[in-house]
Amino acid sequence: MALNTDKNLKLYYSIKEVAEMLNVSESMLRFWEKAIPAIKPKTTGNNIRQYTEKDIEDIKVIYNLVKVRGFKLAAARKMLRENKEGVDKNARLMETLISVRDELKELKKQLDYLT
């Protein structure tokens, strides 16, 4: 078994790190945990939340439904319950499209600078 030398690989992320990744407040993440059963981060004995990559992906799906697409939490919960795979695909697609849009904006800036 080879030793993984990737220093950026983390098993767990704090609530602060996850909130910063998504640009939301920590209290919003805690609220989403209560409202949507799909979000279940591991907690230590001191009730410190530890998010895995899977937890973060689930939160990104909820973020996409609530913040990007404008669904209410109840509707997001229902969509996750009824069609989780479809919602996951749409969230990944939306994330990719946003990334491409941001890259195109940056390229446009650079082109405008050259002219």
C-alpha cells in the first residue's frame, strides 16, 4: 500500500472551513442540518462537527437548490427524497457551468486589457 503524500488531502473539515467554501454562515449550515436529514456530519464528544468530502458534496447540492435555484427548504428536502440522483447530477452540472462562466469572464477581462 502506497503512502499518500498529498498534503491537501483532509479527512474532515470544520464547520468554519465548509462555511467559507460555500460563502455561507456557520449558523446557516447548522440550520440546514436540522431541516434536512441528508446532512449528518460526524460530531466529536465536544459536539464539534467534522464534515467529510461526501458531507460537503451533499451540502453543495442543497446550496444549489436553495441559494442558486431559489427553492424553499421544504421543496429541496422533497426533491432530495424523491430524486436524489437527478438532483446530484443537476448540482454538479450547475457547478461546472458556473466555473466555466467565471473562467470566460476572466478571459474576457484579459482580452479587454490587451485591446
